[in-house]
Amino acid sequence: MIARCATALLMALLVVVSPAALAAAAASQASPGGVLKVEVSLDNEGHAFYSVTRRGRPVIDASRLGFLFTDAPKFERNLSVSAQSTNSHDDTWEQPWGERRYVRNHYNELRVTLQEKIAPSRKLDVVFRVYDDGLGFRYEFPQQPALTTVNIGDELTEFAVPEHATAWWIPAGEWNRYEYLYNKTPLAEVGQAHTPITVRTDSGLHIAFHEAALVDYSSMWLRRVTGQRLKSTLSPSSSAARVSRTAPFNTPWRTMQIADSAGGLVMSDLILNLNEPNKLGDVSWVHPFKYVGVWWGMHLGTETWASGPHHGATTANTKRYIDFAAKHGFRGVLVEGWNKGWDGDWFANGADFSFTESYPDFDLEAVTKYARSKGVHLIGHHETSGNIANYERQLSTALDLYARLGVDSVKTGYVADAGGIQAIGPDGKPRFEWHDGQVMSRHHLKVVTEAAKRHIAVDPHEPIKDTGLRRTYPNWVAREGARGMEYNAWGDPPNPPEHEPNLVFTRLLAGPMDFTPGVLSLVGKNGQRIQSTIAKQLANYVVIYSPIQMAADLPENYEKHLDAFQFIEDVPTDWSDTRVLDGEVGDYVAIARKDRNSNDWYLGAVTDEHARLVEVTLDFLDEGRSYTAQIYRDGNDADWQRAPFSIAIEKRPVRRGEKMMLRLASGGGQAIRFVASKR
């Protein structure tokens, strides 16, 4: 009996103790406050691993490091640590625009050189930057005779989560881009996912896996291999290698934001801090703004992008939007469908697009001149249908045209299915790529840098994912990269009430999203109901961060809801401070932000399908200053299904430290402007 018990115990230990767990520690580094610690180890076969603890408890178990190459042996065993060094850094930098004005960048660094113990003795640096609220690590390929041209088949990087966890994620490698509803599953049931992927362990720890500074490299997907072990896999390429680079070069940072609460993830500046500082110099020409546009009518089916009797982008219609923007203080007017190429099956044939020739019923010169006379700026539009070969041939000429006419921002588009990006290969022949592969990483940066030369800001839709490059290139103001408002017009299904509370703690951890909120009519194509109250539409302007915010509804619909529309007129798009007051992934969130250009604060709170009460403390308001709270809340009978238009608009005085109870209806929200008094 004793022998059988001993044997059972030994077998159990063999199951739970992997070779990686028996690896010998070779180097370690703690965060500045000692909250996190990373450790690099090697097993007896020379496999390299890293692990992470938080306040002494495992967060990431021993996880592999290494690479597969297409034309060379893999780099993953017979390794030794041939050198290591540590460093510390602490500074504060200013964002030209953003969620907060000043960002502290405080980390401890560990650099480990892994080198093969056998020929050809290749080496590779792994650099960790460890913050109290997360960490990032990247591979740095040095110049060396044995590895000059680096053709990467895939990464072997892993993330092994030891504690049972729930995950919020969208699939990678399927239909197109990132436009999915978020799955909520046990981490052990995740398939292949885009990042950010957010997990919450049973003890309440929150971890968001992502990457930073994606430059000239394929995006990282995460694929569950066993249990709760995630393995990186790079977005595919039309060639054998998913990444081809010449050494020396660095990979993007592999990141983990780690916090006790969901709100702690949002408050982290890890992704921005792991990007290089502004490379553009003076960017005072980049302006946060709100805009309206010739857009929602196309999604309703009442207007068309294509020419014809229902063409939306006519001179007369655009002037109508310009008049509305001028009347209500909006800086921009977006016009989609102004240029030739939309007739026929444009989705499948981006080669027909011209980015300089307009349809006969749209006079670009006259429209931009009229906009200038009203103090309004036209927002350009370049839909490529994924044909970047056609777009890049015209890019300089198209941007020059906008610059000449004073169009200082452009929305680009890449509507195409998976593997449908049309490019030209090194051999001059057509090739087909993915939205988030190395080719598109290069393309998006080319567009951004060429636009910067002409003082034009860029907002791509169907983009490559955000990895914080707005710090380095501040004219990259926003992007889509998730299900936006248009799915509420024709989506099957439309976005559910939990969608926004999901986005805040997943997609928006990567950076700003051009969600195009504010449809106060609450109806889509053919009468499809939007699963929201009118107060939630207002709250989204605070909850979903972007330095550019669209008022997406038709002007005539805003005229029917001018009392509620007042909040959209008032709310800014540039902030000096941001505080997450409360929230849970996919359930609800309450966020307060301070206007960068005044002492006013704004609060937005949204919930899922469940009505709830959320108590917040107004400890974010300035000490010694009184405020008037302009409240836009769900009415007492509000409910997205039964009474979506029920809204109460009221005012009352408030001071710092008071408590407020936010009543959120099913699918509802609350928006508040705290107007500061003069001292």
C-alpha cells in the first residue's frame, strides 16, 4: 500500500514538474518597486526560458524563448548565457496629445546574451524592461557572420499562465482583420487569438498580452498549445519566411500589462513607454478634433459610395455637412466616395481607385474652399480595397493634392479578406499578403511618414493593430481595428451591450480607436435597433478614447435630439488626465478625464445588458474648486429594448470627495460634464 502511494505521488510530480521547471536560474531583475521579478533560466539541454513572479507568486511559469528559421537551424537549444547586464531608467515625458499629458517611464532593465555552445555559435540578446505594472521583452539580433540575413519562420516565444484564468479574445487567422465580437472562455479553451488578449485569474489578477513598437515585422498572434500555455505565431507571409531582415535589428516588444484590477490595465502606460520618442519634431500641426461626415447614410443604404442617383459625396451634400459642422463647432467633415473607383465590385478590385480624380458631381477644389470659408477642414479618404500596390503608386501625388488644398487629415481603408492584400513582390510580380504581416507593417509606416512630410494626420481603418507607435509618429492619431459603429447598422448580429465594456479592457489597451460613436437615432439599416440607450451613446465619447471623435449620425437626426447633442458639442478629445473609477471586463466601466484646455472634468460610464448601480467618489476633482455637474443619465424607465430614448438631463453643484451613485439601465450609460468654477 505504501509503495503504491509513493509511486502515485512520483507520477503526479512527473506530470506537474516539467523540465523547464527544473531549469537553473541564470539571470534575474526586479521592477523598481519590487512588485514584479523576471528570471531567465536554462535547462540541462540548453533550452532558454523566462518566468515572472508578482510579489513572490508565479504569474508566468517557465516559458520558452527562441526562433525557427527557414534557411538555417533553429535557435532554441545548446544555449548558454554568455553575458548579462542591468540598467535602470526613470524619466517623465510629455504627450503632444493623449489620455494624459505627462507619462512616467520608470523601469529596470535586464539584458541577457544567449549564445550557442556549438558551431556556428550564433548569439542573440534578450532585453527585458520590468515595470511595477508589467514588462516587455524583445530579441535583438546583433551583426554576426553566422546570421546576417535573418529569415524567420516563426517565434518560439511562450506565455505560460499557471493559475486558472478566464480569457477575452478574438480569433486570428480567420475571416478579415480584427472585426469580431469578443469571446469569453476559460484560458484553456482559447484557440488562436489576436492581441491584446486579456485574462483574469481566479485570484483576481489581470494580465493583458500584446506587443509594442511593431516596426518592419509581422504581428504576433497567440496560439494555445497545451493547458494554459500560449505560443506566439507570426502573421503569415506570401513567402516562406514570415519576417526577413538584415542584422542588426530588434523585434517588437512582447508585453504583459499586469494589475490587480481591470482598471489597472487601462491606467498602464507600458505600451507607449516601450516605443521610441517622437521622431517628427514639432507636431503642433497635429490637432485632436471632432468631426461629422458623409458616411452613416451609406451604411443605412440611403446613400451610396458609387456614383449614381443616390451618390452621397456630392458637392451639395458635402456643403450641407460643412454648414452643420460650422454651426455646432466641429473641426472636420469626412467625405467618403468622392473619388473614382467605387463603381462595380470595388471590394474585389482596388486597382480601379484613383486618389486624385473625383466624380463629376463632386468638386474637390470648391468644397475645400467652402470649408475653409466656414472654418472647417475636410477629412480626406483613401479606400484601397487592400490594393496597396495601386495605392503606393499614387501615394505621393494624392498626399500632395491634399496638402495643397489644406486637407490635413486622411482616413485610409483596407477592406479585404484574409490574405487579400495585393502587393508587388521583390520580383515585380503580384503577391497577396495579410493585413498584419511584415509587408503591411512597412506599408502603414510608409503612409504615416509620407503624410507627416506634408503635415497630414492619418487614421487607418481595417488597419494593422496599434502597438503604441503614435508616440514615435504622433500624426498616427487613431485607427479602427475592431467592430465599430457600422456593425450596428447592418451587422448580424449588431454589437451587443457588452461590446464597449469589452473594448475598454481589450482592444483599447493597444491605443485609440475611431469607433465613430454618437448615433442618437438608435437605428440602423432597415430599422435594425442599436442595443444602446441614448445616454450610453453620449458616455462613449469619454469611455472609448480617441483624439478624433466622430458624431456619426445624420445631421437631421441630431436636430431631433439637441438637448442630448449638447454633450457631444461640449466634450473635448484631448485630455490632461485620465482615471478609471471602476469596472470589470465585459460588464461595465466608469472613466473620468480632465480636459487639457480647461479645468473641466468629464465622466463616462457604460454597462452591458444588466442594469446596475455604480458608486463613484469624486476624488479626481481639483481641491478647493467647486463644480456644476451637468448630468446626462438614463431615465428612470430607460432600457435599451423598451425605452432607449428615456434620458434625464439635470444639473447640481458638487465638490471633490463627494460620492455619486450612477444608475445605468440595461444597455445604458451616463455622461457628466463637471464645469469648474473660477477660484
